[in-house]
Amino acid sequence: MAVKQTAGRNGLGDLAPKFAELNDDVLFGEVWSREDKLSLRDRCIVTVTALKDKLNVN
């Protein structure tokens, strides 16, 4: 079960409220929590691998 993310609102809510809303509701609320597409474990592995490969290219 996905946890509701509020990091964007907590950190940027006063400075950039629309960005904070998109970060929390769209990115983490809709995209990241799609457990019917990939499990949380698989998403984390893909994310870490992509970041690692990006560092190796640069």
C-alpha cells in the first residue's frame, strides 16, 4: 500500500505551491504508486540502476 507523499508541500508549499502539488499528487501519487505496472521493489531497482548508469556516462 502506498503512503501519501507530502514532501513537496512540506518543503515547497509556500514558495511554489503548484510545483509542490504536481510533485506530490502527480509524480508520487499517480506515477510512482502504480503498483499494477511494477512493484515498488522493481521501480526502486530501475531508478537506482538508471541513476548509476547516468553517473557512469558522465
